[in-house]
Amino acid sequence: MSSEIAPTILANEEKRCAALRAGDADALAPLLSERLSFGHLTATYDDKPTLLDKLRSGTIIYKSLAVSDTRVVEQGDTALLFSRLTADVEVAGRPRAIDNRSLSVWAREGDDWRLLAYQQTPIPQ
């Protein structure tokens, strides 16, 4: 793994989380690939426009969000970020506590790394 890739991916992940916590779709948008597939715990998926719309409309509100236990694996122009994500989220007015393992797939697009895919798996209580 290139020693330059992991810090870049982790910095982008922190920017992504900060944008979600702030409800800032404009800050989040440049971090997302136009080909985004974002998998939710409900087994539904969003693409980039629908995910940004949910953030802008307040359908999804992140009250808290933290990423830990990170590991980055580089494969060419793709980087896999394995992590644990905990969050308190309000979805369509209903509170949800999230504690999961997640896989974030970051792809190099031009000179930038963008989130291409995201998938969550709940950690059993």
C-alpha cells in the first residue's frame, strides 16, 4: 500500500463525516462519485443525487457520527476503507442509533479520491 494513500482516504472520510454531521450537502458533494451506490441498514440504496437530497431536506439528520478501527487497503485506483461507524441519526423524524462495520470504496477520479460505494453491516448487540 502506498504510504500516501491511507492518509488521503482517512482525511476524505473525516471530511465526509464532518459534512454529514453539519448537514452540509454542498461540502459532501465533491467527495462523492457520480457513480455512487450508498447502502443503508434498511437494505435500500441511494445514488449521489438522492443521498444529497435527503441531507438537504432533513430526511436524514446526523446528531453524532464517529469512525474508528480504520484500515485502508489500496488496489490500484481503488482504496477500501474498513471501519466501525457509530452514529445517532434521525431518519424521517425517527431516531436511530447506529453501530456497524462499514466498507467504503474510494476510487481515484482524475486527481481526486471520491466515495464510489458504501455498505454497512450492523454489529450484533
